[in-house]
Amino acid sequence: MMNLFNKKEKYEGFSLVEMLITIVIMGVVMLTASSTLTTLIKISTVSSNKTRVRSESEFVLELVRRTVRNSNPSDVYVFGSSDVRKYDPEENIVVNTNGSPIDPLLLEAYNTPKLANAVGNEIHFRPYGYESWVCIGYFKSTNDPEMGYILKTSAQNLIDQQQTCFDEDASKYVIALNSEVVNIKSFDIAYTVLKDSNYLIRFDIEAEPTQWYLAEGAPVKKIVHRQAVVSTEGIVW
């Protein structure tokens, strides 16, 4: 009779070296997969942010096209106030740089509108058939000097008092046309007088997303440029 206790059984398994090699291979695969997934997420986020920058820029320019076109050239003014005014996004108000509403530099900026082909950061105009004026301006943030906003507001009776359009008293009417995730780096406005006395107005926007996950040397451009050219449609008799 065979003695079962003397029977030798063989057990097969992985050696320590084989297990270590397997763990290393799996670690490399997981590291590569996670790195690839992270890169794809970053690229997707960057693409979404750039799409939003384009959308908001086009929204601003379309708003300008629709409103400025229906204005009388004599009721269109371009001003340069970027040195004397800033925007407080928390309070949603435009503030004077030195805090005084009678600052000589502030009054000079609005008493001397920009001439043809000179670049400004604000445009005030009155559409046909309306008593109220529309003001669109570009201002740097009081909280972050690198952050810029395009603002829109409206006001009454701006003849000889154009500087009051963005006053703090009108803060409830001020609308920021770009969101916190879109930084407007510049918004240039200039016009040319046509032969029929109408204005050909050029708007140039340079914007970028505030959230950017790619390195500076990445092949994707961060800045988005947009331009619109609008002609007033004043009737010359």
C-alpha cells in the first residue's frame, strides 16, 4: 500500500524576480497611460478655453456691428481714457485713477476726442431714434493690472459731459462683456472719415484665456486676435 505521507507534491508559482519585473512593467504602463490622459485633459481644456475666447470676442464685435452702424457720425466720439480710469470687477464700477471726478487729466481725456486714425479705448455713440447714448470702453482691472475688461453702459444727455457715461452713479448699468476666464489684453478703436462724411470704424481685440495649462513653448498660440470694421450709415442730403 502506497504511503500517502511520503508522496512529494510539486507547487508551481512566480519567482520573486518575475514578480518584480511584472510590477515594473505594469508601473511603466500605468505611468504612461496617466501621463497621456493628463495631456489629453489639458489639451481639451485649452481648446475649450480658446473656443470661449473666440466666442466672447465675436460677441463683442457683433454687438458693435449692430449698434454703431445705426448711429449718426456727428454723434460718434472716440476717447483715450486708459490712463485715467480702471474697472473694479468686485464693485462693478469704473473708478478714476486718482479718485477725483474733476481730475484735469480726466477732463482733458473727454474734452478732446480722438481725431481720425488715432487709437482710443472708448467709443460713445447715439443710435438713430434714441435719446440715450451707448458707451463701450476697455479698462484694466483694479485688482489685477494684467486683466482687462470690455464694458458697456448707457446714459442720457452726454452732450458736453461725456466723462459721466461711466461714472460710479451709473454702475448698475455697467455690463462686462467678457467673463473672468477671458482676459482682454487690448481693445483698440480708430476711425476714418469717408467721402460722404460717414465714419469707417475699426475695432481690434486681442484676448487670451486666463486658464492655460501648456508650457510657453507649446505649439498652440495663446493669443486670439479679432477685428471688425463698421461703417456708419448717416444720410447726406
